[in-house]
Amino acid sequence: MKKQIKSLEITLEQLQGKHEEMEDKFDERSENWQESEKGENFQDKMNELQETIDNLEMTIDSLETFLEK
């Protein structure tokens, strides 16, 4: 089970890196683009990715707690 948790942690780090890249890309765009439909769609994808990251963090924490028992 520890191998699976480590694998999930690696995936988590990759997703966090991708989210940071997306944030940088978004911030580099003009304000007009950010407020456009494309910008809003991009921000929606970033929010969905953050939600996935949060859920994965909770899953890892739950698994670690389970293993401690």
C-alpha cells in the first residue's frame, strides 16, 4: 500500500506543477483575454484541476491515516 501512496504523491506533484504552469500562462495573458469566454473557460479548467488536487490530497491523507491504525 505504501507504494501506491508514493505513486499518488508523485501524481499529486505532477498535477500541482501543471496547475502552476496554467496559472502562469493565465497571468501572462492580457486582461481582455482573461475576461473573455476563452479566459473564463481556461479558469474553469484550472478550478477543476485544483479540485482534483484537493481530492487527491484528501485521499492520500485518508490512506496514510488508515495505514497508521
